[in-house]
Amino acid sequence: MSLSNTSPLQRHWVFAWRSERLLPYLLLAPAVVVTLVIVFMPMVQAVWTSFYDLILFKPNASKFVGFGNYVKLFNDPVFWTALWNTLLWIGLTVPLQMGLGLLAALLLNREFPWRGLARALIIIPWALPSVVIALMWRWIYDPNTGVLNDILVYLSIVQTAVPWLADPDVAIYAIIATLTWQGFPFFAVMILAGLQGIPKSQYEAASIDGASAWRQFIHITLPGIAPVLATAGLLRVIWVANSMDVIFVMTGGGPGYATHTLPLYAFIKARQNLDFGYGTSIAVTFTILLGAFVVLYLARTMREVER
Amino acid sequence: MKFLKTLALGAVLAASAAFTQAQAETVRFWYHFDNPANPMGDLVKKFEAANPGITIEAENVPWNSYYDNLYTSLVGGNAPDAAMVKLFAQPRLVEMGALEPLAERIDAWQGKADLLDNLLDLNKGPDGTQYYLPIQYVVLYLYYRTDLFEAAGLQPPKTCEEFRDAAIKLTKAPETYGFGLRGGKGGWDQWGAFVMSQGAELKPGGLVNPEAIAANQWLIDLFQKDKVIPPSAPNDGFQEIIAAFKSGKTAMTIHHIGSSKDLVAALGDKVSAVPVPACGKGRWTSYGDESLAIFSNSEVKDAAWKWISFLAEGENNVAFNSATGQMTVTKSGSADWKLHERRFVDATIESLPFAKVLPQTSAVSEFVNTAWQTHMQQALTGQITAAQMMEQLQTLFAE
């Protein structure tokens, strides 16, 4: 029997096979189209814009400069300052948030009166809008009228008020402290959920075997919440890296360039100086750096977690 | 026949619909008021009652990102029809081709004669065309604490030397400092009183001449060596300098009449004002302008003009100024001025002879928006020297 002599049944089978192969793509198509239009098109356009000398209030003087903006960028001392500040920003904020979150979660996992209320209250910093937090802390840090200096002077910890946000050596750490306060509840809640998923029987078995509280923490608790830490950590790295609203409101990147991070620098260049070409090249460079980090992180951490 | 009737009726209906549509125009208007007591709603109501068929959508846009929003909305094609604008933005807006010339409309307008002299000239565009209609003005002067000056046996300073002398005598750190300097955003106009007065100019070579550098060094020294300025100065904006002055942390500061109500409420008779001191050869203070403009892309220019000219007329302008706390631009409004205590009005008027505006170039916009602040903060905190600050700012004005 030759192939051309296919029976109606076979033909039907081929058709069904084809539509079965096609169907998932058809179902996915709307989502893919939307993602292409609202995510990838602007991304491609951003890369394209970064090849232009485009200043918004000089629309007629726009011209193609190829990698010109990138060459300028790598020769720009502010870029390197901002890159270092960004590393400091992520490298301190996320571990501090995670540490504080872990501590809070362990406390909240214990039995104590009013525990439900405590669990609800701890969310407050996370639930407040960033701008409100930034303004609040700006006044807390204020050397002339702020409460922090008042307390420190009263307790004789410092002799005179410290200009937290006006000192270039201190400003970025002051903002990191603010963001740590804002972000730790996210970790606390995620880790608390992870803790409740660890079966009690494991702790019971360990204590029968004579394991100390510390060893229980190292060998049961930590492995139990490792997947949560890995995922929440990654999310926070991305959010913290991109968040500039708190910095913008608290110092506007100053004093000088002391609190410029790359996203903030891109924002100031593009939106305040209206230099979209250069601003976009900063944003694209930062996206590539962050993307590379995320890939490395995923490759390493997820392997560890699966093991 | 019946068909024709229906057709005719339909045509009439369509025409009347088109007619009402042409009548009902909406003017989108942007402004920025810091004051919580906002009379804009009442002004809009009054205008709409007098001009049926025009609806005003007035939006209070936060000051800190006012111009960022304005420029991007102009480029994005979603700009308002009219807005409050300042002179420093005019060169950029002209370069973008965003402004509608107003000269003919102003000439035909009955309110023109009531505008204070000279304001229209001050507001002219860089190309000599009139795009701006003045709406209010202020002049920066020196606020001082009368009680602290009296206790120290001092007179309000008339020169930079007297100013420094008084600041040193009034400083009892960390409780009190002589002068509240605004080192953060918007502080360039305070800086101008000390540096622009001594020969600094925003033009090629204008910032790196020895007099200008020495003047800048003198100001930085007030912070670093004399320590008569609170250590928070590099990050201090408007809110901070006013809060510090109100709480008695500083004995002098430079701002305009817009904050006088607030200061009098907190300090009563213990606050007064004089023109900024004369420094070196000259005297310089910032003329703070605010105008209204119509954008060239607007489709309701006539209605927009009716609205902005309404705001610049006699009593409407006074109502507008009662919210911003600034000075009216009309002669009829000034004649019977009750919004401010007399001593602050006097200090403003005495300052007018040497009040100046910055040159109108687009580099000035960058100077005002970001560059001055960044470099001043670096100089104050010792990351760069006073001379380096001037050299770096000069690169903005290199031809």
C-alpha cells in the first residue's frame, strides 16, 4: 500500500495531530503578542534610542551616533561612582533585609500572646508607599528638627547633630537603613510561610537524638526555608536594584553624586536633563549587568536548592 | 415626503449636536500651588459662570517634577492647553516650538494697561517674541530674627562683610547658626546673591574669573571654616531652611515674600526682612517670576486665552496670589494690598532696583535643574574645591 492511498481515518488522524500541535501555540498567542508589544518592543526601542544623540528639547538636532553614548558612558566618572554605589546598595540592603526578616520570622513563629496582631503590624513598613517612607525618614534624619539626632544627643552617643543625608560618606548608608526597614517585612512573611511548611516531627526527632537548638536551626530550619530564601532573595535583588524612588525623594542623588545609583542616574539624565540618548544607554547597560547577575544567580542557587 | 422630513430633522439634530460640541470647549490647565488653601476651584467656578461653554480642567501638578512632567507631556503629545511657567524654562520651550505667541492677544486685551510696568519686557522670549503673560512675582530678600539681632546688639547687614560678621556673632553651635543656606535643589538664587553680585555671569568665561571664584570661596568658607551654616545645608531644600528658621535654629535665611505668612504665624514680630546685602562691587537678587503660557498644539487657544487673561486681571489675580503668597502683577491689585505685612512688601520693593533674571539659554535650565545643586553639594562637602566647582559649571556655558 502506497502512502498516497491514505484512508480517511488516517487523514483525520493527521489533521487532528496537526491541530493538536498548533492548539497550544494558538492559546499562547494572545499572551505572547501582548508581551511582545508592551515589553519587548519598548526594550528594542530603548536599545535603538541609546544609539542616538537625542535631547528632547532639541528634536531636530537628533542624530545617529552608534556606540558613541556607550563610549562616553565608560569615560564618565559619574558612571563608575554610580556603579559602585549600586553594588553597595544591593550588596548591603538585600542581606540586611534578609537577616532582619529571618530574625523577625523566627520570633513570629513562636507562641506568644497577641501573635496574630504582631504578624499583621509587621507588614506596615512594606505596605506604606515608598514616597511616604522617604519623606518620613527625611524628617527623622533631619539634623535641625529630626528625632534621631535628638535621641542620640540625649543619650550622649553623639555630641552634635549628625547631618545624615548631607554628609557624602554617610548619606548612602542612611538610605540603606531606610530601605532595610521598608523591605524586611517581605522577607519575614515569606520566611514565616516557609517555616510553617517544615514538619514538626523533624524537630521532635532531632531533639530525641539530642540535637541543640542551634544544630536544629542549621540542619532543619535553614534547609527547610532555603528555596524560599533563594526565590525571595532574587526578587528583592531585582526590586532593590531598580528602586530609586526612596533615594530620589531623600537626597535626589546628592550630596554631589554620593547617592547616585545607575537607575537614578539614568532617570536624572533622561527625565530631568531630557538627554534621552545618554540616559537610555545607562539604562541599557544596567539592564545587561543585572540580567547577567540574575542568570548567574539562578544557575548557581537553583542548583544548590535542588540538591 | 416623510423621508425628507426625517432627513431634515436628522440634519438639524446633527448640526445642533456639532454646534454644542463647538461650544463646549475644555481647557486643560496645569499649575503648582504648595499652599493647602487652594482657591483654584472658586476661580474656575467664577470663570465658568461668566463663560458658559468653556470647561476648565485645572490640575495641581507637584512642583518637584513639574517641568519633567511638562516637557515629557509636550513631547508625548498629551500636553495641557495652558500652564504656569517660569522664565528659565522659556528657552527650552521656544526651542521645542511649544509656545504660542501672545503679543497680539495681549495688545487687544483690556487688562494690559493694568499690568505693572516693565513686566512684559522682563518676560519677553529669547527671540524677542512675547509668549508669557505675567501672573505673579517675588524678589528674594534676607529674613532675619529681630530678637536675636537685638540681643546681640546688631543691625541687619547691608554688606557681605557685615553679613559675615553678624553670622559669626549669632552662631552658637549647635543650637543656633547665623545663616540657613539652601544647598539642595533650588538654592542657586541664594548663591546668586553672594556670587553673581561679585561678577559671576552665566556666559563663556563668566564663572572662572578671579572675582567670581573668590566670591564662591567666601561662601563655601562660611560653611567649612566659619561654620555659621548648619551642617545639614548640602541637603537642605525649601522645607528644611524654613523649618530651621522657624524653630530658631538659624538667625537669617534668604527667601521671598511667599513664606512670610508662615513665618509670621510661627514667629510673630520676631521676624523681619531687608534686601540681600551688597557684596563687593555689586548687588544681585533673583527676580522670581511666574507667568502663564498657551501651548502651540492646543486646539482651544481662544478659550485658553480667555482663561489665562482672566487670571491676570485685578481681583482674580489677587485671589490667585492669596494662595501662592506672592505679589500681584496688576496696578489695581497692588494699590490696596493686604495679603502681606507691610515690612515684607517694603523689602520686596526696595529689592526691585537690583533684581535680575538669569540669561535665557537652555544651558541655564540645566544649571537651575541639576548642575548647580550637584556641584555646590560637592564643594560644600569638600569633594571638590570652590574653584573646581566654578570650572565645572563653566563647561555648561562654554561656547
